[in-house]
Amino acid sequence: MSGLRVIPTWRHGRERLYVCLTDGRNIAWYDREGGRVNLLREDRRADVLEALDPFITGPVTVGPPPPPTPAELARLALHPDDDLAPNRPGEALQIALDRDRGPAHRLRADPRRRALLAEQAVGEALDRLDGAGWHALHSLPLPGGDRVHHLVIGPGGLFAVHTVYARRLRVLIADPMVTLGRAEATPLLRRVRATADRASYALTAEVRPVLALVGPTGRVTVTAEPREVRVLEDTDLGGLARLGGVLKPADVEALHAMARDRNTWSRV
């Protein structure tokens, strides 16, 4: 027996299987989608392939990891506290709920929990774009306590996605006002545009605003097409992957490296 363990992990919807020694150190990983086994210990090649044999599907390339790209080097240079890429969808809401769960018994559900469910649903949908050359970042903090719910970067450009819980609610949009069910109308589109403008300033690139509605009844009424804001339901977010012709792959990677740095957002 080689004594090696295979540990599967998921990141942005992609599976990676790490091969570890008994002390927990990684000596290889298998990228199933890329069909590549990356070896950190050439002397354990046979043991690694034996451990991975039950998991390998189809032909694979075996060898040392490819040299890091400039974007990857920039990421590696980030202090872990400044790297926003690990943020979960709804990270800020999850932390707030962990710190203050509110009364155990209340007449109305905590709106933060509904907002968290919405951001998680949208985040999962956006993470699935990763294989199409896109990157999604979540819960990016802005000065003053605001944040970008989701930032998506890909061939079709940059999008700041603001998420709204609308499950089983009728939605009326009359720019800049948005009405959810029987609640009072609020100038939400003004806030969505302002957040995208702040992101554009931080990244020195055009960031287009998106309002993502999670779970409406299908009765979304738009009295006039919102200025600049794309309105999508969570089930339609995959359509962003069909957009292209704006950014080259190198530009996508460079902007992603910039956007994941906490310091990028500290002065906007």
C-alpha cells in the first residue's frame, strides 16, 4: 500500500482531487476537467497514479504543474487576509448571522436569512460559469458598509450583480423604483447603478449593473426598460456565458487578480 490519500474538493463548480501523504502534505492533484495530473513529487509518480486510478476518467497528461501565469503570480503575492476570492456567496450576511442570530421566536422571519438564501442561489449560478472562462467574486466590501453582492468577469465584460429575494412575489419595475409584492417601492435601481459605478472606479474598467431576482412568480412587470441595468431572474444568469467580444483572456485574468485584492476596494 502506498499510504496516500485522495481528497476531493470543489472550487467554483470544478472538481479537483488532491493526493496527500499521511501527514497531510499534497504531492499531486488531478484536474478532471483539464485531464491533467500535476505531480509535485516525481519519485512518487507510480504511487500517485495507483491512488488515482479509481477516479481517472479518460486519457490524462501527467507531469509537473505548468508555470504560473502573471495573474497567478499576482494572486500568490496576496496576503491571505487581503484575498477576497475565498469569500462565499453572502459571506457578509453569514458572518452577521453567526454573530447575532436574533430572537429565537419572532413573528416575522429574519430578512437577512432570505437575503442570504438569495445570494447563495445567485452565487452558485455564477460559479458555474467558471468553466466558460468567467470568474465570479462574492460579497466584496466597500467603504461605508456597502458591498458588491457579486462581481462577474469574463469574455463578455464585467458585471456587478445585485441580488434580491423575490420568491413567490410579484415584481414591478418603474425605473428607478422597484416594488416587491405589497412592500413599499424603493429606488433600488439607483443603488444598483451606484454600486456598479463604484466598481468601475475601483477597477478602471466599465462594470455593467445587473439586478438578479431570485424566485419571482414569473409576474415581473417592467413599465419602461431600466436605464443601463440588466434585469435577470436567477435561472437566466447562465446566459451571461454566451456574451463575448469584450475582454481577451489575459484581460480577464488581470482584472480578476485586481478585483480579488481587498485593497482595490478600500478607496471607492
